[in-house]
Amino acid sequence: MAASSISLPAADAVQVLVSALADESPAVRDAAAAALKEIAPMKPLLVLNCCSAVSRGGRRRFGNMAGAFSVMASAVRAMEKKDVDETFIMSLAKIATSEMITSKELNTDWQRSASGLLVSIGSHDPDLMMEEVFRHFSGPNSALPAMVQILADFASSEALLFTPRLKDVLSRVLPILGNVRDSQRPIFANAFKCWCQAASRCRGDCPSDWLLDGDVMSFLNSVFELLLRVWASSRDLKTYNEVQHCFLIIGSVYPQDLFLFLLDKSQHKDEASTIGALCVLKHLLPRLCEAWHSKRTLLVDSARLLLDEHSLGVQKALAEELGIVYPF
């Protein structure tokens, strides 16, 4: 008998494969996902319709949301612009976010796959995807890290699409930044790092003065002041590293502006800002030594002004910075 006489119609075959995504055998799941991803470029809408049908039941009804979201992300990426229907992709975005806001988990396989789906949607319609994410900023606080992580992933994947929208992102994030829980700080710090990386990556393709836009600079200064005052001297090693990396990226793009900003904050009357600025300077001096080499005299003069400071925290941070300045 000819193979064609026993083959299933395309829709039925895809439905069988989608059902197999939830099979008890990991090998069957992987094989089904691989097959669906091969079909996706040829039949993206068919794959999306079948996957979205099972996804609406959520994690309680479908045993492999990570696989479903991953396949959906591949299908969305494969869609041609003419096939992108705003109402349809909005429904896909809502399936992903509705799952994410009902979970207190962080960085699970299914969440990473859901974020990948939203990033794929954003590659077609960034404003639609970002508005769906912003909609959940005012919801349960437990959903904020997941929403911020989506924007970080989008910036890393689609720098050219994200960077012109940085102002909007900062305007939404800044009002909630002061209330971020200690356990959530690494995610926010990593997001700022990703956003700064996106900005630096597309400098050659965006207007050279985009970062000097008054509103953007105002938001960034407010963010950096908070990072310095509260996060830069954090004892949490992951938060500390992410914040320092964020400042390093900005310093590699605008070394003189950042140097003057940190020098000014190191003389601030607020002790936390002073300590934060000294911590960042200590971290960046060996990494931006070429760009800041001519600033050694300014650094020493600034340090002298702090020698009479009575705060033990400032004295300790100053001593650590001076240990870097003199070899520098």
C-alpha cells in the first residue's frame, strides 16, 4: 500500500505531535518538539493553532508547557509579516503572561520558554508585546521579576527594536524600583545590564545622540542614583556583580560622563551614595584604565576631600579605592 494512502491529514498529524509533547517519555517529548519545529516554517499558523489550543488549559492540564511554548516561539519566528494578525498574536501573548503571573516560581524551563515566545512576538510587534508586559507591572508584586526578565531577554535578542523604547521602559520601571525586594534585585540589576548592552550594541545604527535625550538621561540618572545608594555596595554577590557590570557597560560607551557622575556622587552628603560611588570607581578603575588614565589627579584630589570623613563605611570604601588609584 502506498504511504500516501495511510498518511494522516496535516492538521491531524500536527495535533498528534502536539499531544506527544506531554508524553511521559522525555525521548518522545523531544522527538515531537523537534518534528513540530521542522513543520513550523512551512505551517506556522497550523502549529500555533494546535499548540495554543492545548496551552489554554495551562500547566495543570498540559504536562509540558515548556515544550509547547518553545514550539510556539519557533512558529512565531517563522511567520511572514503578511501573516501576522494583531489579534491572534495578542492572544498568544496573553496565554504566556497569564501563566507567568499565576506562578511564584522563577527561571523554570517553562518560564524561559514563555519568555522566548513573548520575545518572538516582540520581533514582529514590539509595542504590542511590551504593552502586554507593562500591563502586569501594576499586578501582584510576585509577577514583576518575570515581566522584567522578559524585557531583558527582548533587549538581548532584539537590541535595535528595544533601544528606541528604552525611555518607555525606564519610565515604567523607575517608580517601582525603590520597592524591589532584596531577593528580586539580581533580576532587576541583570535587566539594567541587558538594557545598557542593547544600547551600546546599536549605537552605530541609532542616532548618536539618542542616549543624551533629556528624558532618557533624567531617567538613567535617577536609576543610577538608586543603584549607587542602595545596590552598588550590596553584600549579595550576584546583585553586586550585575550592578558593577551595568556601570562598566555605560562606562565603555560614555566614559567621561560616567566618571564625572561618579566623582560628583562620591562627594555627596548622603553616605550611602558616597560609598556606592567609591565601590563603583574601585571596580571600574582597572577596567577603564585607558579611558580614565588622564583623570588620576582628579581622583586623588577628590579622595583628599574625604580623608577627614568620620564614617567608618566611607573610610573603608575610600581605602579600597585608593588601593586601586595609586597603581593606576
